[in-house]
Amino acid sequence: MLPVLLTILVIIMLLGGLLAVEHKSLLIGVISAGLVSLTASIIYVILAAPDVAMTEAAIGSGLSTVMFLYVLRRIKGDSNA
């Protein structure tokens, strides 16, 4: 059961990465990159590395995604002025 779950999570990561790279919308790209990072943290939990999983979830998925979304909002606000 575990190899099947890991395979599904890796496929989700690959699809999220492809979506982040190939989609025209920057917002969807940022959200997809956050999804990849969150999926990686789930894999780390399954592989018995909870400290790495917490770091990945907090920094990779949480802080980086929020920071990119803030920058996108600032860029779109400055282009209208």
C-alpha cells in the first residue's frame, strides 16, 4: 500500500510542477508550486522525517507561497499606476 501511495503523491508533484511551468497565469503557477511543496512535506512525513516535513510545510509551502502572492499583488498594483 505504501509504494502505491508514494507513487500517487509523486505523480501529483510532477503534474503540479508541469502546471506551474506551463500555465500562462502566474497566480496558478505560484499556487501549483505551493502544492508541489506541500506534497513533498506529506512524502517526508510518510518516510518518517517529521522535522524535514515541518520545515518544508512552513517555509516551502507556507512562507514562499505567501511571499510570491504578495509580490504578484504588488506588481499588479504598480502596473496600473
